Amino acid sequence: MDKTDRRIVHELQLDGRLSNQDLAQRVNLSPSPCLRRVRRLEEAGVIRGYTALVDQKAYGYPLTVFTRISLARHDKETVTRFERRIREIDEILDCFVLTGQSDYQLRVVATSLEDYERFMRETLHTIPGIGSIDTSFAFGVVKQAPALPRK
């Protein structure tokens, strides 16, 4: 990826609905080479897709919860089963593998405290192999960037 490719990616992260004509103007290319570059970035997997940014509160999920999980065991079967189950749960938006005291950090959305309690009791607690769960509630957002940093 060269500097122009990075500019293309940055502009599309800020506005994925840009027409090729507008994108080409923003990155100082003519439309045909711009489109070729976008297609190459898509084929290479740099651009994985396009999506709408949705206001989580307006959509009905005002609560963001960060849940750290430690597994009771770290054998292949426990890890595989846990990760497979996590991928199936819609309320879990992100799951990161960690170093340190916890094994995973989840970003979970909920409609209310009662909804999160239901999620914990009926969904998370039913996953075999969990040793401990630690939860923090986000009460505000300082920054949530739609784009990766420019190089």
C-alpha cells in the first residue's frame, strides 16, 4: 500500500458512501485509476466491506458493558468451545484475547441493567469453562474513532 491507497482507505472509512467520482477528487486521481485501486484493496482484503455506523442508544442499546473473562482451564477443547459460543452471541460486539489477569475482554450492549443481568444469567453463565467474570459499565464515551490512524 502506498500513500494514495492509504488516503483512499481513510476517506472510505470516514464516508463509505462516497461515489467513485467524489473519492477520486478527494485523493487527486481520475475516476478509473481510483476505482482500480479500490477494487485491488478489496481483493487484497484491506477493505473487508462497507457498513453503516449506527447510534447505539438511538437503536435501543444504551448500555455498553466491558466484561473480562478468565477461563477455568486453557485446554484446546475449552478454548475452542468458548470462542465458538462467543461468536454466536449477538449482544457481544467485540471479543479480544488478552494478556494479563483475564483471558478475554468482551464489549457487550444491553437495553438496560435488567437486560444485562438476563444476558449474564441465561447466556454467559451457561458457557462451560468460565472461571471468573469481571464487569465494568461504561457511563460515557470520550472517543470512538471510525477510522484507523493515518501513517
